[in-house]
Amino acid sequence: MVRSIVLWKAMLQASQKVPHMHHYKIMQLSIEEHKFKAKSEQEERKIGMLEQELTIKMEKLKAETKRERLNVGKERLSFEKKWLKFKVDVLWQRSQLLKEDNPKEDVDSVLPFQMIKLIINTNL
């Protein structure tokens, strides 16, 4: 009989622990779920920030490329300007020499006609 009372008490204690264990497990799962959601939200924010960073880097690269193109264009225009100035100077010198009644042969020897043709026909 003592044995059955002890057994009965043990079963009673175990049955009383089951609701507490069940409640504990539910709380533990709730905490784990909250941690998982927080980590997921953190990862989503991190992905969003990485996407923004990528967008900013792409815009920066586009701006740098555009600036480099403008610099190349600017350098080309500067070269073309110098070339046109050279062409005008050579042609002006030739016309001045001819206006001063210098013989055409002398002018051609100083400024060869082939060079003048090259200057006139060169397009940049």
C-alpha cells in the first residue's frame, strides 16, 4: 500500500509538472521565434543597405565615366583648336607672303604647297 501511495504521489507530481513543462516549451519556442524574426529583419535591413550601397556605387561609376568622357572631349577640342589655329597661321603667312609680291616659287619653298594642301584637307 505504501508503494502505491508513493507511486500515486509520483504520478501526481509528474502530472502537475506536465503543464509547467508544456508552458516552458511554449515560452522557449516563442523566444526562439522572436530571435529568428529579429535576425531575419536584421538580415533584410543589411540586404537593403547593400542594395543602396550598390546603387550609389553604380551612380558614382556612371558620373566618373561621364567626367572622363568630358575630359577626353575637352582635350580633343583643345587639340582641334590648336590645330585650327596652326592651319590659320600657316595659311595667313602664305597669303601675306603672296600679298607682299613674293614670287610663288619662293613662298612654296618656304611653305611647301603639299603641306598647305594637307592642312586644308585635314578634317578632325
